Amino acid sequence: MAEDQFEKAVIKKLEDEGWTYRPELSNKPDDILYQHWRDILNRNNRAKLDGTPLSDEEFNQLKLELEKNKTPCDAQLVIAGAGGIGTLPLTRDDGSQIEMEIFYGDEVAGGRSEYEVVNQITFKHLANTLSRERRIDVLLLINGLPVAHIEEKDESLQNQWNAFEQLKKYDDDGMYTGLMSFVQVQFILSQHSAHYFARPKSPSDYNQDFVFGWRDANGKDVTDTMEFIHQVMGIPALHRLVTVNMIPDAENGNLMVMRSYQIQATRAILERMKKMDNDQFIEREGGYVWHTTGSGKTVTSFKVAQLLASMPKVRNVLFIVDRVDLVDQTLNNFRSFAYQQFKNRIKKVKGHELKRALHLKNNGSHIYLITVQGLHRAVKRDLKSDERMVILMDEAHRSASGDAVKEIKAALPNTTWFGFTGTPNFYSDEIHDIKTSRDVSTHDIFGPRLHQYTIKDAIGDGNVLGFDVTYYETDIEKKEHPDYSDAELEKAAYTSTAYREAVVQDIVAHWHENADGPLEAGQRQPNQFHAMLAVSGKQAVVAYYHLFQKLAPELRVAMTFSRDETNGNGSSDLQAELKQAMKNYQKTFDTQDFLESKHPEQDYVSDITRRLAHKKPYDRKADEDRLDLVIVSDQLLTGFDSKYVNVIYMDKILKEGLLIQAMSRTNRVINKNAKPYGKVRFYRRGADMEDHVKNALVIYTLGGNDTIADAEKHASTKDDQALLNDDILASRYSQQIEKINPKLERLEEIAGSDFSQIPRSAKEQKEFSQLAAEVNGPVQQLMQQGYQLGTPAEVYNEKGEKTGKSVSLKLNSDNDFSSLQARWNDVNEKLAPEDRIDLTNLKLRLQQQNQEIIDYDRLVDLLNAYMDDQTEANRKAVENHITPLDEQSQTEISAIMDKIDDGDYQEHFDTESLKQARKAIRGELQELRIRRWADDQGYSGNQIMKLFAVYRPSTDLNDNPEFHQLIKQVEDEEKLGFFDRAQFEQAVQDFFASLH
């Protein structure tokens, strides 16, 4: 189906779903959108305007208000407004002041909300490009505001990601300003593929990892575009998507859109509450949501809390966590996500404060954050309330237990409980061979399972990674201790210095396999990732910490444990050890003196987690900020996420939910080639841990029994092996090698055994490029798992037993792989544009300038012909000739043709004068981008231009004294604080690097 036919089909489907197509507003310049919006404003604000429509001066005033929307997050806050109505301030010509209503968040599919579709709108005066115009596919308007932008691609002709790059280019051109700043969601549609994502805050923030597909209520992928439009883009779905299902992240200036499973879980909880209201019957057990670790439960739980607190009959919402540090973390997240008028309704409280707050009258509905221990203590001190409230419990699998829950429920009889968990507690299910140690399930405490999104779902969607797991066995010589029982012998062995030294030595020996980045020009970049070592008890934490200081002083290692981790005698000595570790950390990283802090341990752990997660002020990725390894007992094994943690080493026995939680510290997505799986290395009782891992994965993909009666269910037809083949566990080296080798053999046939020859025929060049693309990622991923090129890998049979055979990848060294990558790059450049492979993920440090694959003399002749006769045919001849050039070069040539149109160039070019003209255009574009960036960031454009004049690419800040001195001067003038300075320095350098 051609793109224009597909676009017509999309518009027709949107009409069927409640939208009105406006052909009279389509195929027009963007000015018409402003006039249309003006008409709607006059109509919807007739009473406020007292019958006098907006004057030109008044409308221009409103247009200037739109310029304050620097990010989609800003626009979302305007749309949200107060009380469900978005407004803009206006001073009328007579001096009176009114609030113009522009959006009605609560009037869905009715009231004053209008839903319109326009297409093929042309933008002629974009701020950051000198090209003539940009034409976009489809806009969805609510009350005249363009809230959604759709780009379509015929999948038989172009890859859908071309549309993604196109949207990014529009942003880079400066399209999303003024009225277009209200675009909240962007869609990419082809016939059998549909995706959506929140508009990023800047062109550099476009990231394919945050482009989502849609799953229906049964968890099945929706790939038919017409069905996608029905479920996601119809009325009222789209209205809710750009209001209820959007979350502004004010701290980072980002806008987040909820994923399908988050939306469905939120809806399930709200419908459960509405049913209770309709039945006039309060149930204490509302239900629970099972969303796997790493799937965004914080966002879901915040949105649920916000919507519940807005329900008329709900007095307050209590959000319960099980650790004090998680209260602060959750508070910061919630306030960052909240609209301005809602922030003050989110409060952290202790038990006695909660009791006082709940007895205050007419103070509005609040979200109170408290630990389960604090709430239980308050109940023991006679906290009681008959108010209609809701309790939301985070990590419900571990927070809710025994007597505490019973006593809280008794004290708050009109409170309904909902739980969020990534690893629910289940009863054993003998039919499915699911074995748990639980005698109370999550269902028993919270009620029915309202929604689930398992680890298998998340891996399939690419939201989290699977696991690459290695199990070790330790030989124990019982003859040396004949009087020991097996348990005593094992305990003695695993606490021995010899065993722990062996663990440390193994970690150090394989450090670079696990910590280094992907291969670039024959070299893996060192220490790109961090590691965790989880051990059994505080004493073990301290012992390992000292061993690393002794055996691996080159690694930067920290240790931590919490006060409430019970571990026998010697607590004072252990606290002294922790204080010394904090001093060592302070000295290594030149941090604050945590021991002088009001909350020393909390601040210390917070600094560690920010460092591991590369959060401000450690988002510069500077080597001096790098922490290699943190040793823990229980702390940080839950409630902590960092995509830069690549591996967890385990010297402790865990099972079921706690095991999955600990393993999941490693499986956050960053780059599939750099980090194909989260790595887990088990040093203690490897065979037992293999059983524990497989059992845990079965539990948290299939699920166990919520109730005893569930055991009557029919047996699953899915066996464990099929389950483990769903990319949840990494396949063995030999299995991966056997898939890659046939393609490598064909590549050798085409380009020689050392990949030194460029295939001669166009057919073989195309085949080579395609096959090289197919093997590049898998080879990178195999190396990141730890496979050494040129070494044999053992072959296993279907039962997982060694066969005695081995197989090697047909790449003998890193040099061979680099040669293959270099040849792929060479071949790709020779292909016709429509046959080229996107080399975005091929990271080669080629120290040569980009060659323009065009005849430059021919370009000069074509431009001169256009100068003589400015016909559409002559312009098209130039455009066709420059197609192989990169986008920036095409923009420069297009700008030169525009200047020819304007009469700026009247003398024929030669090769040198054309290069000078391009250089001048490039300077104009750069200055335009620099000044716009400065304005967006709130800095002086002149100052930023001075900085750019002395900036040197690929030069460290300290190696460019003039730049360093000037940037300090700007920071002083702007009165930036410590953290802001670090952020400013990195932002400026990143932006300047993008210009080069």
C-alpha cells in the first residue's frame, strides 16, 4: 500500500473512532492552525470575552504565552491547569484580566472538547533550518491544540525507524514551538506495526528504548494498525492518553507516557473502587498488581495514588513502603511527577504525625508516605479512623506480614488495600511443579490479582533484559575435618579466608570481561559498567571489603549495610568498620564528610546509588567519579535500579522472590550490544542455586497459586524448557556460535578469510552488508557475555549435559572482528541509498573525514544551471544528485539554492567558492542553533558563542585552559551552585560536541 493510500486509510479509521477530518484545514501552511485555534478560543470563551472576540493584539499576547513552553513537560502542565481546565492568562485591550480556557481535561468525548484530524501541514519558517519547508503527515487536534503527531511509513518501502529519525529531525529544525509545543505524543504507523512515545524534551533525548508498542488486555501484542488505532487513538482513549496517562517528570524536564500494562493496571484499580462505590460496599482487600521488577511500578503507583486521591469519596491515600530510605526516594519521585497544585498534597509522615493529620478536618485529600513499621507503631498507640481511605503498599510481597497487617486493618476498617509487587507470594502448585515456601499468599492479604506483567512479558517487550547465569561449585575436603557434619563443614568452608580469597581472585581475573564496554576499533572501553557483590551477613561484607583492599587495590570498592540487618554479636565493631569505610570513600571521591551529616548512613548510601546510576552530579561519566564495586548484605538488593550495573556476584543463598529481586539489579536496559543480559555469578552451592533460579523463574513467569483452591486448575501445557528458551536465560556459548558461524563462513567466501576484500558485484555487496549486519550484534553480545574470540566453547546436549565436543566462533581475534566491521562500513558506502544498512550501532573510531560519495564538479555545474534558470526541474536535478550526502550537507546545499532564489548568489560557483559558501551557511546554522540553545537554557547567547569560539572537540576541559577559564566566568556570572556547575559544564560540552 502506497503511503498516501495508507494515510487515507488511517484518517478514515480515525473518523470511525470519533475524530472529524478537516480537509479545509489540510494541505495548508501552519498559519491556518493558529487562525483555527483563535476561532475555537472565541467560541469556548464567549462568556468570558463578553461577546467581544479576541483582537489581533490580544491573540498575539496569547501566542507569546505559548513561547514559554520550552519542553513538552511545560505544555502538559498548561494543559492540566487547575481543576481539570487548562488556561492562559490574558490582559484585554481595556486592561481587564481573564483566564482563557484552552483545554478541558475532564470533558472527554463531550462538553466543549472538539476532536479533529488534519494532514499534510507545511512549515515554512522553522527556526533552526534554512531549508524551504517541512511537510508533516497527520496531526490530531483537541480544541485546536495539536496534541499528537503521526508519521506513517509504507513498511514495504521504508523501515519504520526512518519515521523516528524524521520526527527527531523535525524537532532539531525547531518545529515544536508555539502551538506545536502542545504535541505530547508521537506515533509511528505502518500497516502491521504501530508504536507511540512521549515527545522528548530535545532532539538529543530521542531514544528508541522509550518507543512502545501496545498489548491488549490479555497481554497480546497489537500489531495491526487499525486495531491499534481503535484501542489507543480513538475517543476517549487518546484524550486520556494525553492527560490522565501522561506524567511530567519536573526534576528532569521530561514527559513520560504510560505503557499499555501501566494504563490497564491503573484502570483496573479505579474500576474496582468505582464498583465498591456503586455497590455502596467497602471491601478491605482491593487487589494487587503484579508487575515485574524494572517495569515502572513507581510511575504506576504514583498515577494510581494521584487519581484515587482525586476521587470524591476518598479521604486520604496512605502509601506504604518497608524502608525509611524508600520513603524519601518515593517522596522525591512523587513530587517530581506531580502537577504544581498537587505537590503540597504529598507528604512524608511519621506515626505520630499521621495520627494528627488524619484527625484534621477539611484539609483536603492527601497522599501520606510512611513505613509499614511506622504505621503499625501508630496503630499500637491508638491510631484509629473510620474515614474512607485507601492504602497502597509498595513491594507488597515483603511489606505486608502477619500481625501488623491484621492490627492495621482492624484500626482502619473503612480502608481498602491495594498491593504492588514484582514478586508476589504464592502457594505451591504441584501440578505445574511450582514449589514455594509460603504459607500466606499476596492474595490472602490484598485480594484478587487485578493485573499482571511478568518478567517474560517485560523481556519480550525489551523493557528489561534476561539473565546470563554462571554457577560455581566448591570442593570441600572433609578428610581434614572428620568430626564436622556436612552443615558444619560447609559453614566453615564458606566463611574461610581461603574460600573468600578465591572468590575475590575470580572476580578480579574476569573483571574486564564483565566491566568493559563493547568492542570499538579493536578495543573494549574499560570500566564502563559497575558490579555488586552480595554476601551473607555484615561480617562477610567487612571481610570481603578488606580482601579487595589487599588483593585488588586498583579497584574502587565500597561497602554498606543497614542498621536493621541482624547479624549476631559485635555490632559496635561492625559500625566502626562501616565508619572507616565511609572515611575511605570520602577520601577516594572527595565527597562531603558523611559522619558530620545529620543522616550519615542515609547520605552515604544515597551518594553510592547516585554514583552507580550516573545521576547528578555524577552524570558526566568522568573517570574520577567511577565506583567499580559495592559489597552488600541485604541493602540495595531491592528498591535500587541502575542500567550501569552489569553483574551481581552472589555469595549467599536466596530463593523465590528475594532471588529474583537480587538478580534484577542487573537487568536494566542500556544498549543491547554493550549489555545483552544481566550477569549473575553464584559462588556458593552452585547446583542448589541452579535449582533455585529455575524454580524462581517458573514461579515469576507462570505464577503460582493465589489460593489453595487454585491447585485445582488444569496443568499447563508449557514445560520448563520451553519457558527457559524465551530469552529469559542466556543460551550457552556453543548454541549462539552455531547460529553465527554459517553466516561468517559465507562472509569469508565473499570477502576473503581475513575480510580484506570488498565484494565486486553489487549483488554480493548487498549480501555482505546484510549478513554483516546480522552477525555484528550477536558477536558483540557474545563477547560482552565473556566469550573470548578464538577459544573453544563446550557443546551440550538437550539435557544440558556436556558432550565432550567443542566449537569455536570463526573469528580468531578482536582484529578479525574489527576488520569485518571496517569492511562492512566500506561496502555500505558503496551501496545505493535504499540498500544501505543503518550503521548507528556500529561503533568504529575511524580517524578520517567523511567522504562525500558524489561528483563535486557535477554539483557545481548543476547549481550554476539552477542559478541561470530557477525551474523546478533544475532544482530537482540538484536534490537528486545530493541524495547520497549526509543530512547536514543536504541542508547546506538546499540553503544555497534558497539563497539563489533570493538573489544572494548571482555569480557562478567553482569548486572552491562553493566550499566557502557551504562553510558560511554552516556557520549561520551553527550560530542559530547555539543562540537558540542558550535561550532555551536561559543563558546569554553572546556568552555561549564566546565559549564555542574557544571550544576544541575531543579535548578535556582541563586541557583547554582558555575554555576552562571562560566557562568558570560564565558560571560565576550566572551564580551557579556546585551541582548546577557540573551539569552546566557537561551540557555545554555535549551540545558543542553535537555541533561537530
